[in-house]
Amino acid sequence: MTETRNYIWIIPLIAGILAIVSLLAPAAYFNFRFYGYSIMDNLWLWGLYAAPPYGSPVEFVPSPLVMIPSIVTTALIALSGILLIVFAAKAKGRSELLPVRNVSIMAGVLILASEILWLILVPLFFPIEAYWGTVPPGMTLTFWTLSYPYYGLSISIHNVGFGIIGGFIAAVLSFIGMGAAHYFSKQRPEKIPKTVVPATPIEKVEPIAKTDFLFCSECGAKIEDPNLKFCGNCGHEF
């Protein structure tokens, strides 16, 4: 139990690193190849868009409705990742897990809420026609799909990238770390019992009785045995 408790800090550490790494990967991408023809583009959480085949420069999306949620999402995920890493490092080798539990649940909620916000607002307001051009009548073009209801056709344009997937995994790991820290924070650390060395009994030393010497009242001879009834020198009866 104690050994498991000592490694709980690794879970929020991995979650924090994963949250930071997810900011470096595209949140949505499109990659289409047909023989020698290739189309690709990438959109990061922080609003950077790159679509080389169209001749479009690598630039931030020129739309406040896209950039504001992108910046908010990036800031919250970056803050959550840093807090997870810092508190995980502080918890290494310590028995106190309540700070890790509190930071893990806060970071998990922030990451999850931020990515849901991005998935709702950014694709909704992304100026897809400014980059892809207008479509013929009867066709519908969105950030995710190009559909032609008349023929029942639907083509996927963008797919969710690791920028979103990595963040969701980081949020899940944060909740797992929160649960583990909460569980082990209720468990008292195991105490190593002290070895009690039994005391060595001390032998009782009996005091040597002092011998009382008697003397004969007649001749003055020393009587060493007090049980004698007659003096061994003169025969006097005691």
C-alpha cells in the first residue's frame, strides 16, 4: 500500500505533460490524396491555420469569433498542464496527497471544458468558405463535412487531431489521479513496527550473611558454630 501511494504523483505528471504536448499538435486536420493530387490543412488550438496546397499562408485565422475561444482554450490548457506538473513534482516522495487531488480535479475540469468550448465555437464560426471557396448550389459546406443532400453524399473534410484527443486523455488522467489521491489520502501510511528487544533478566545477588562469632564465657575460646552446646576447649555448657 505504501509503495503504491509513493507513485501517485506520476499520474498528474503524465497528464500535465500530455496537456502541454497537445497544444503543439493540430486540433483538426484534413489530408486527401488522389493519385498525384494532394490536399491538406491543419488548424491548431491557438488559431494557427496552414493550408499549403491552396496557396494560403500559414496564419492565424482572421476572425475574432475564432481567435477568442482559441486563446482562452490555449491559456486554460497551458495553465492546467503547468499546475499538474508543478504539483506532481512537489508531491514526489511526500505522503500529503490532498494538494494533488485538488489540482487534478480542477485541471481535469478546465481541460475538458476548454476543449468542448473549442469544439462548439471554433468550427461554428470558422470562415471555411474564405479558404475553400464557395460551393455550387445544393451543396452544404461546413468545417467538418461537405454534403450534397440531393444525391445523399457526405464527405468528411476535417478530422479531430491529437490537439483535441491528447487534451481529452490528459483530462481523463487528471480525474484518475484525483481519484487515486483521494483514496490514498484517507489511508494512513503504514508504520514500521519497532523491534522490541526483551530485557535481559538481572540475576539477584544474595548478600553474604555476616557470621556472628561467639566466645566461651569461661575460657574465652572462639565458638564458630552457634549451635554447639559445649565449649570445645574447656567443655563449659552454654
